[in-house]
Amino acid sequence: MDKSDLGYSRAPVGRLWNKLSKTRRKLTDRLNALVTGKNVIDPPLLENLEEILFTSDIGVEVAQQLIEGLTQKVEKKSLSKPGQLKAILKEEMVSLLEAGQEDLSAFTIKDTTSNILHVVMFVGVNGVGKTTTIAKMAHYFQAREQKIMLVAADTFRAAAIEQLQIWGERIGAEVINQKRGADPAAVVFDALSVAKSRKIDRVFIDTAGRLHTKSNLMKELKKIQKVAGQQVSGAPQQVTLIIDATTGQNAIAQAQVFAESLGVTDIILTKLDGTAKGGAVIGIFQKLRIPISFICTGEGLEDFEIFNPRKFIEAIFD
């Protein structure tokens, strides 16, 4: 399948470039300063480059891996000009991100040959922008002529239910909810029954994210998974982890908890416009080896797009 079919070309590169200005300044301003006035690629230069990568929230292991790949390319091509390093580094980053990006077309476009209800369970700690991201994703698929239902399965916070209802009204999507304190799995069971009867294309389930009660939370989320599978064969087809990009490398520890317990299928990164830690995208992906499906680059409904590794890397370089 051609990558344009997956929606890779839908958002202009310039728009993403503008949104990632903080990350770009943190990375490329220092890269430019490093190579300016230098006449040779030597070990001290590469050591300084590695430090720049590490302090750009890419992470120690990934920074070392990139430098190793860079060094091999420099030796293989007999390169000597420091100004050539940036282009090679970009390609190394793109290759690293593309290596584990699976075909996510089932997550990003509608399968017109299937009538099976597609169920997405959104997970992540409180405060990462989970509910807002659900609304953005619903809006994205509504624009592609799909019927969306939202499910308020975070029943422990009244504000979570209200927020999803507000978003549902704003984008014109039905929201299924019950009273505060209701059994989240029961809410999901009833919602999927309704969704099947109404020929809904995709159901998006909002869940709790109280990581300080980790064992209870994971038990609750697993129960939701089980109930979803009882209502719809193979559901949830997606367990999408929402990560706040502003937390940088700290996001990895949070992500591992969900990934180990729930079998996360893909990641959505939020708040990339408000941080200089966009480089953490590379470290997060390399550490978790979970495909990144979408990224959020602002508060607006339109600030949401399919993750394209090459376009992302182009946007964090000048």
C-alpha cells in the first residue's frame, strides 16, 4: 500500500514545521553552532554531537546508537566536512523510526470490506490529554464519513464524564455514559450493544488513568478488554496509549506499565507544540517498539495527524 493511502500526505509539512519550533530550536540551533567554523569531523566533534542528542531528550541508548550509525556512514563515505553530518543524522533518525512502524492502515482508514465494529480503548495516566485526543480522533474519522460513538468509561471522575459529553456535543458524536461510580465494564458492555444496533463504525472508549492505584487500575482495564471481546469478536482491536510529549523520557516508565499489562497496539503523542522535548519521540519509540499512529500538535480539532516519521524528522530540523 502506498503511504499516501494511509493519510501521510494530508497535513502540510509547513504546518507541522511551525508546530515543532521549540524542539527544532533546542536541537538544530545547537547542531548549527557545533559545526559552524569546524573543518573536520573528529572524535571530539562526535562526542559533542552525542551530548546534544542526549540533552534533546532522545535518551542515552538512542543517542549512542545514532552516533554509531553516523560514524559508520562517515567512514564508509569518507566524509570530512562537519556540515554533512546533519543530513546523515536526519536519515539515521528516519531509518530508526521507520524500522518498527507497522502498517497501521486498519487504524487510520476505513476497511470498506468489513462490517465488524472497530473498538478502540484509550489508556494513559490522567493529565495526558486523553479525552481531548479522543475527540480529535473522532473528528478525524467523522471527516472521513464514519459514524463514531464515544464511551465514558472513566466513571470515577464526574469531570471526565462531563468533558466527554461536552466534546460529544461539540463534534456531534453520541456519548454513552452512566452515573458516576458505575462499573466501567458494564458501561462498555451496554455501549457496544447499542453501537452494534446503530451500525456505528468505530467506538472510542475513554478510561481512567489513576496510576497511583496501578494494580486496581490494570484489573479494571483488563475487565473492560474482556467485556469488549464478549460483545464484539476481537475487540478491542486497538489499545491506544496516550503519552504527553512534554514529560520526555519520563513517559517511558508510565508507558511500560500499560504496555506490559494490556498489550498496547499503538501510541498517540500529545502536546508536541508546547515542548522542546519532541526528540523524546525517538527514544520512546526505540524503547517501547510500539508504533506511533497519530500526533497532536495543538488544542484545535485539526491539530491532529497521522504520524509520518520522515515528515516529523524534517520538521525538527531547519
